[in-house]
Amino acid sequence: MKVSLSILTADFANMESSLHDALEITDYVHMDIMDGEFVPNISIGPAFVKAIRKITDKPFDTHLMIMHPQNYIKQFVDAGSQYITFHVEADCDIKKTIDLIKSYGVKAGISIKPKTKVEDILEYLPLVDMVLVMSVEPGFGGQSFMMDSIDKVKALKELKEKNNYSYLINIDGGIKDSTAPLISPYVDLAVSGSYVCNAENPKERIDILHNL
Ligand code: DX5
Ligand code: ZN
């Protein structure tokens, strides 16, 4: 299983020294963007994402938890994102926003909150490069994995195989050694934040996830 390292709970003042080894082996870096409106928290913006680009050349898997993603796509493209994922629950024209992301030559992803069903995004599945299933309520790192997300990634894998879709299946929230085996048969990659960043040896934790 590939790993997308969420830096949300990392030590922002010492990112390079605290995560250096982990950044070397992670497959993606997951950027959590929160606007205080779509979720009850505010995190980082494009300037911060751009700054992280200086310490790693790993692909950025940018996760927009913002109400109006369509207004900020170019800024996150310019900041160095390879994947930009926004929420189907956001206030935007979904198809137009997918097209907008792709128009910059960047991969487009769609994400669903825990209460949203896979059936609600069926029409977008042929259009996206990534589907991100939230396995916690978005807004904060360090929460517990929600078991009903397992059926969602399983269904997404079945739909992908049946229809020959090309999206990567990603899952976000509460991923650690005990929960990763539950989803690893179905996902292409998984986001992990606090399990990696808040460990004494972050690289070792990514190794564990890689080898499950
Ligand atoms: C939650 C974020 C997640 C979070 C994951 O809103 O989207 O990416 O940082 O953190 P952990 O792995 O600690 O649940
Ligand atoms: Zn996230």
C-alpha cells in the first residue's frame, strides 16, 4: 500500500528536521487545506504548500476542505500540487471544477465525507483521477477510524474493476498499523498523519504501513 503523509499534525516550525527521513520514503505528501467554513478549523494555504515544495520533490496530494474550491485551484497548482481533491459536498459546480483542475494539467480528485454515500458520486467516477474516502469527519487529525468506510473503498474498487475506471482509491483519517490492514486490499494509497508525524521515528511508521 502506498502512503500519503499528512503533515497536519507535524511540527510546522521544524518540518524538515522532524520529517526528513519520512519525506524521503513517503509516496505522496498530503496537504490538508481548511477554510473554517467547510470544516470547523483553519489550516494552511498555498504559501505554506509552496514552502514545503522546497524540502521535498514528492507529489503533493492536496485535499481541499473548503466551501468554494473553484476559486483557489490555480493557487494550489502554482504551489506545486500534482493531485487536487475537493469535496462533493462543497458549494461548486462539480463537473466544472473537475475540468478546471484538469485544465492546468493536474490530476483531479473527489472526496466524500462520512455521511455521503458512494452512490452520490457515481456520475463523477469516470471523470476523476482519485476518489478520497473520509474515514473521519474532516477537520482534525488524530481521530478514530470509522469502520463503515471499509465498505465504501470496497465498493469503489468493484466499480473501478467493473467499469475500467482509472481513479486511484485513497482513504483519509485514523490510518495506522491496526486499521491499515482493513482497507489495504481495496485502496491504492492511504493518508496517514498523526500515526507517522507524532511518532518518535516517523520513517519507521511509514515502513510499517508500506509492508502491511
Ligand atoms: C482530517 C484530514 C486528515 C488528517 C489525517 O480532516 O483530512 O488528512 O490530517 O490525520 P490522521 O491520520 O491523524 O487521522
Ligand atoms: Zn486530508
